[in-house]
Amino acid sequence: MDVSAVLMGLLELCADAEKQLANVSMGLPLNPPADSARSARHALSLIATARPPAFITTIAREVHRHNAAQANSQSQQNVHTTTLARAKAEILRVIDILIEKMPGDVVDLLVEVMDIIMYCIEGSLVKKKGLQECFPAICKFYMVGYCDRSHRIAIGARQGSVALYDVRTGKCQNIHGHKGPITAVSFAPDGRYLATYSNADSHICFWQMNTSLLGSIGMLNSAPQLRCIKTYQVPPVQPASPGSQNHLKLARLIWTSNRNVILMAHDGKEHRFMV
């Protein structure tokens, strides 16, 4: 089965669902397009929750295809790209459902999920309002950090790398950070430093950010935007119970000043560090 064709077909049917289903709230009968939109929306939700990895990876692949076509200045866009552009609100709705119902599956593909979110939400809107206001669901994860000073998003990946997005340019860089899944990330209040922690390799790393205008230009040219300046070993945090979701809330990073951070474990134990 061509999963991409199925998902794009359903997205085409429900791309204008909000407009088509507006009459339902007023008690009016559904017309055929609205009925199709409602059925497609329901089917999309069922498929996504039944096979989250398939949904996320397929949509992320379509996003990459769209971005590559834009980068090549192709004026002739295929129907999938057109559908993708029209169905942004619907894609975000499904991602929101997956984060709420199946956070473990989302964390495994957090970079791909952020690629989708960055496509669906205008960078200028994130820059103006912040990630928390634009898409609060993704900010529930301790592996996601946003800096409102430099307008960058950091994602701690399961592979141990850090994905750094520049909201202004839409570009993303992947920097190898840890030897196992990253548990938490957080920007310093002034945006100069990024802290990352991995319970798998029992280390916390401090990265110096390139926050200058030249840094943004460098990001376009793939110049490194993070430089590891300090690393500390930390005793591993034991989960409260063997439950599958407990690893999502093992520990978080809380900055108390521009150079001081607390690693707060789920049981309340604290480890304090200074850059």
C-alpha cells in the first residue's frame, strides 16, 4: 500500500474541513463535501493513532520533498505539494492528537515532528509569539527548548544528537551531542548557552551559542552554531516505575541565572551546575 497516496488523498478531502464543517455547529445538515471532509478527518485520526511512525515519517518526507522543490525554484508543483500546503491546520490537529495520546511514539521521531511543525507554522509567527503560544503541545516535552532572544529551537533526539532550528531562516543543523537519547534541553535566559542532559550516558553538556548576525549567515552555510564548552558526569536518574512513559519525565533543566542551571529529577533531587 502506498501510505503517502492514502494520507495525501485524505488530506485533500479534509483540507478545508474547518470551513466545510462550520454549518454543523449551526445545526444545518451536512452537504456531500462536508460529509466527505468529516469522514476523511476521522479516518486520518484513526490511521495516525494506529500507526504513528508511519504517519509522522510519511508527512515529514512530503515536507522535505516540498522544501526541496521550493529550494530548486520549481514553479510546477505536484498535487501532493498543493495538498500539503492547504492542509497545514489539519496536519497540526493530528500531531496534537498524537502528542496527547501517544507521546512515546512522538518522542522517538521528535525531529521529524518538529520538521512538520516548522513547515505548518509560519516562522514569522513563531518569532512574534513564541513556540509556546503557537503550538503549546510540543513544549510539554523536556527535550524541546525555545529561545525567544535568538529565535532558535533545540530538539534532543533519541539518537543523542541536537537538532537546532533557526526560526528566522527555517534552517536546521544536527550536532552530535550524547551517546544515547537526550532527556532534556534548555536555553539560558540570555540565549548564550544551551544545556543538554542524557540519562543514558549520564552527562550534562553546556554549549555556547553563536547568537550573532554572522551566526545566522553561518547557519545558511552550515557553519556550526553550537560549541561544547563543558561536560559534567551525573549519577543516572532511576524511573519511578518501569512504565513506558516514565522516561519522558525523568528530569528537566531549570536555569536560575544566565550561567547557573539545576538538573531537577522527577523525585525532586537536584544537581546544580555553573557554565
